[in-house]
Amino acid sequence: MPGLEAPLRTVVGGATARALAELELHTVGDLLRHYPRRYVQRGELTKLSDLEEGEHVTVYARIADVKTRKIRHNLTKTDVRITDDTESLTLTFFNQAWRGKQFDLGSKAFFAGKVGSFKGKLQLTHPEVHVVDEESGPTGDDFAGAILPIYPATSKVTTFTIQRSIRLVLDTLDIDDPLPAKLRLRLGLVGLKDALEGVHRPKGIADKDLARARLAFDEALVLQLTMAMRRAATAALPATPRIARPGGLLEAFDARLPFELTKGQRAVGEVLIEELALDHPMHRLLQGEVGSGKTVVALRAMLTVVDSGGQAALLAPTEVLAQQHFRSICAMLGPLALKGQLGGADDATTVTLLTGSMPQSARRKALLDAASGAAGIVIGTHALLQEHVQFADLGFVVVDEQHRFGVEQRDALRAKARDDRRPHVLVMTATPIPRTVAMTVYGDLEVSTLDELPKGRAPIKTFVAPVIEKPSWQERIWARVREEVAAGHQAYVVCPRIGGDEPDEPDEPLDDTDEPEEDAKRPPLAVLDVAPQLVEHELAGLRVEMLHGRMTPDAKDAVMRAFVAGEVDVLVATTVVEVGVDVPNATAMVILDADRFGISQLHQLRGRVGRGEAASLCLLVTETGPYAPARDRLAAVAATSDGFELSELDLEQRREGQILGEQQHGRSDLKVLSLRRDREVIERARTEAAALVADDPELRGYPVLAHEVQRLMATDKAEFLEKA
């Protein structure tokens, strides 16, 4: 009897197996994990209003009318009109006049095919037909239950083919349950065989629900076991303990801080110092609200490593952010960053910047400082990952904006450590992460959170500016910018794209959640168009500059330096300013076409203001109507400044595959588990996985579970989880 790894051809035959391969279904397990996309209750008709052109669909509807006519001497056309009692759809058959006798008016049938259109109306041409007997249900054994499964299908592989194949597999299936009976009993879960029967051949709603609960837990458990085994493997690697020396850099830095650390900063700092002192590598995620002071926490950890004789590297995703970190860290350290220079402290270190666009002489010096150990802290972009970049004793790696780097890039930097010692790793994100995402996508990391802002930060007032409904707001928006500048402050104007002759692409990828509204009648506003308009009209007389990713690194750096120095009143930019840009004097932000951005991205952009003591303002400008879905997003951002609350709302609105990196991988491997709905399931699975791995690190006593983990790890799915 076949198991889950058996090739499909051994059960369903070669021809059907070849057809199923079009859906990437090759084994019995692949087929059984191809779950129904929905179910139809017997007697319940499909909503025809939900159909979209190009879809492969299976509909269940009533025959309303049948007409056959001869188009020419050798061609007949039969039109069958079907209805769900609200909408109707036409089925077209050529040279099948017998269809007129097949269909009885008022009878019901399943129709499967690709939705096309003719003269502006949707239709199915030559669909597959399964007539329903009102007394006994659908014809044959394919849909014998009261609840009828409808599967994702193609033109060559219909839902009926999939259902027949699954029936053959279930009738001969022989599997070992990966979950021990005691665990199933304790968690109230049905056996795997019963779950597969329940999801594919439910006798009632209860069967379907029990099946889903078991299958969702299985997916969560395999993910959590993978993460738990990664955590255990990391803990088994050797690392050099890094302990700050008394009277060293860390103490000197703390003494010169012009502000008091928040309670959260102190608590996270203590955790980092404790873990840096261990003989296995720290592997921690630091997430925090916009402006919560993550950089200070990371810098204190870096100084701990430098105190111990090691080096720290900070990896940033863009040159703008790398240069911003370099300037801010040098400013915070002051004389402590001027080793061997006039005015430098006795125990100072050297902070070095390394980017791909640096002049050759500066680049050579930076490489030498890193390789010789002269630089205690090296800050850079992807240039740090190149093979010829060497360190004398790399003890600590900080990765900023972790989601913009792949696993292989982090590994490339970790591999630069001395001998077989692994560096300690801290990855940071300014995007608050929902708890379920933290437990899955970042499940191999320990998580620390900063959720309070430093004292003295002014609140940011956020307003939605619907200029279509209130045209007078257009003038008022720019008047407010002028008022802020007149008060001695600065402002940002953010556009979705760069513009010019290049393709209409954003400077940085927009949030996966946020696609332009379907009724958008113009391309998104662009920096290269908006800036000249503002200079000529609305903001005439003010010092306006542009910043976008198509500029040379030197030009970008020059503009940012001028803005930081107060020599620019208004910066018109793309999302290149989304993270890391810290200008306390900037108190106003105008986000044009705000409906083109997502909740998390709007929150990140808004965080560029409100970084000083003056009250700040953020205007979300939109031309969408009051009932557009995007208006709900904008209203949510305007209603709260709590990034963690917004992250949960963002999760509710996102498609599941987008959360787990569907666009990188092709499709999400989570077929039942929902990060939006299954928080308790994920938490339970995390607890059980930790206990199983603690008791049996290689799962030798659970061979079926171990195989499922290996199946995940052997594909690129494990890597795409880290990239998500």
C-alpha cells in the first residue's frame, strides 16, 4: 500500500500522473496536500458574480435555458444559460447538438472550465459537465458527500480529475502518523489518516473543522521544529566570549551620553551584554518602534566587543543608511571615535565606512583598517560581503533592516570570523513584527523588543488629506509646509516613484500589501515631476532639493548632509528616506499618493519626523474616494502611532503568501496554517517543538517528524522563510 512518498503513477496511472505534474503534484503526499480551495454544500449554488476572466473554475448552477442553432452547414452552436438565481452565465458548445437533450431546464450541474468573454460578457466554452441527480446527489462517486470539495485546477486538470485521484489514493493509503498518540490525545487532535479523510471527503462541517485543526498544527509544528533545531545548532557552535573591560570604551560612552537610556534600552542592553559573554554565538532579533533608540543599544553592544579586543561590523542595506549610521555613530562617540587623531581620547577606537562607491584611496584605507584590526567598528553596505574584505577579529555582526538581506548574505559576513569561531549576531528591524510572524519567519532568533520612545520626543499629528473631496486642502497642505519652514523647521515630501524616462518603478519596493487602487487613472506621482512644480509654484522661494535612488552616491550624500545641516528647507524624496534618516529639526512630512503605500511603510515614513522636541505633522494625501479600501488603511495610520497595533492590522489585510515571501518563492508552503488566524496553534506548536528538541535534538525517536523537517530543509523553502 502506498505511503506519502510513493510516486503518483503507481496509484493513479501514468497519464493522470503526467497531468497532475502540471500542478507540481508528483507524489501521494503532494496530492493529499493539495487541499480544496473551498467547499459547496449540496443544494447551494455558486455565486457567478465572483467569477473573473482567465480563471479556471468549477461552478455549481441551475440550467435556465438551452438553445441550439446552425451557424453554417457544418457547424452548430449550443448556448446553455445557467444561473445561481441572481446572476447568469453562458456556456457555449460547438457541434454538440446533443447537449440540448442532456440538460433538463431547472436541473443542476457542475461545470468546469476557463472563464472567457464574448462581446463583453463572461462565458465558458466547452466546459466539463457533471450533471447532478437531485435524489442521490452528483453522478458517480466523485461527489458522494453532502459537502463537495472544489480544488485549485487548470484547463488540463479539472477539479473532477483531482477528486477522483484523491479518492483512489485515500482508498489505498498506508501511513505512519508523525505525532505520537499521547501528544495527539493531550492536544485533542485527530489522527493524520482521519484528518486527510476529513479534509477531502468530509461527511459534515465537523469533519472539515477537525481535519483543519490537525493539518494546521502539523504545518506549525514542522516549522517550529525547524526553527528549534536551528536554535539548538547555533547554540552548539563555538564563539569567543566578549566582555567589556572595566574603565573601557563602554563606560566612557555611557558617561558622555547626553540623555538617559529608557527602561527598555537598559533591559535589552543587559541581555545583549550577558549573551555576548557566552561561549556560543548570540543570535538575536531587536525590533523596535520608529525612533525607539535601537542604534544606541546596538552601539553599546559593539563597544563591549571592541573593549574585549574584537571588531564589530554593521551591515546596512543602502549607502544612504550606511552613511547615516557612520555620521551618527561618530557623533555619539565624539573623541572616542578618534583613535590616534588630534583631540581623540586615550582609549578611543576607529570607526570606518566601507561602501562600493568610495574613491579607491579611501576604500584601500578602509580595507586595511578592517584587516589590520585598527578599525574597531566597520560600517558598510553589501561591499562588506565581498571576498577580499577581511577582518582581524570579527566578533560581532549587526544587520540593520534584516528583511532586506538574504540568508546567504548574512552567512557571507559571519564567515569572516577568525578560525572556526562564529561571531555574535544581532539583526534589527524598525518594522514592528506581529507575534505570529516573529514565531515563524524569525523563529530561529531570540527576540527583544523596544516599545517606548526616549524622553523629549514630541507627538506626531497625522491627518488624511482627501484632496478630491476637499480641493481647498491642496493649498492648505503647502501653506502648512511654509509655516513649518517659517518657524525654522524642515519638511519632507515623499513620492511613490522617481519618474523621468525610466520605467515607472518605485525607488524601493512598495509594501507587499499595497497595490495601487484598481480605479487609479494616472501613474503615481514622481519626484522628478513634483520637485520642479513645487519650486516653481507652491514652495517658490524655499530651498528645495531632491533625493532618490537614481542619484550617484556622492550626490545623495551631499543632499543628505545639506539637509542635516539645515541648508535645505524641503526634501522631495522617494522611500529612500524610509529608514535610518534622523533629522530632529524636520517636523513636517507630506506623503503624496499615500494610498500607494502600505500600513507599515507609512508608519516607517512618518517616523522620519517627530524626532526632536517640536510638535510634528504628517499629511497623508490621497485622491481616492471615501469608500476605497485604501482609505481604511490611511485612517488606521492616522488613528494611532502604535506600530505594533498597526502591524497586527497590517497582518489582517495581507495575503498569506506575501507574509511568507510568496514572490520570492513562487507560492507559500503553508496550505492550511494562517498567521492571521492561528496564533494559538503556532504558540502551542512552538512550545511542543522546544520540548521535543530539548529531549531529542535530532528527533531520532520521531523518524516521521524528522523526515518532514528534512523535507522542508532540503528545499529552498527554508531559505525563503529566512528571506521573507
